[in-house]
Amino acid sequence: MYLKKVEGPRAVKTADGRVLCMGDLPAEDTQRWVASRKETVVLAVEYGLLSKETALDRYGLSDEEFDSWCFARNRYGFNGLKATNAKGTRQP
């Protein structure tokens, strides 16, 4: 079996016991960002599977957009990443 040489770890284990690997990441040409895909990218960066810069380049994200995903997940959990929940998490 041939394993491609990659920088960094091939897989990481999250605090809740999930194992994330490069194959679990969304496709590079992802256009529709549902909460589960956002969470996967945030966890990959948080646990060192991807660097933040690599994630931003790979998915064409801005710093502000990615930081808003991190903030929403840390403050409101998975539900904070849902677009339908954004209305309830914004300040008046």
C-alpha cells in the first residue's frame, strides 16, 4: 500500500473521541457550507490536521469568515454554525 508523503499528522483525535483524517475534510471546491462541513474544517485546524493558512487557501475563505466559524462553534456549539441559527446568535 502506497502512502503519500504529507506534512503534519495523517490523523488526529478530537476531545470527543472522533478521529479526523485528510479524507474526512470537505472537497476543495466546496460551495455550500453546511454546519457539519464548517465544523470539520474548524476541528481540523484546532487539532493541527491543517494549518489555518492552508485551510484558508484550500477553501478560499477569508480570515473573518473562518474566525466567525470558530467563534460561533466555541460560543454556541454545533448549532451556532447553522445558517438558520445565525438570526438568534446576532446581537441587536
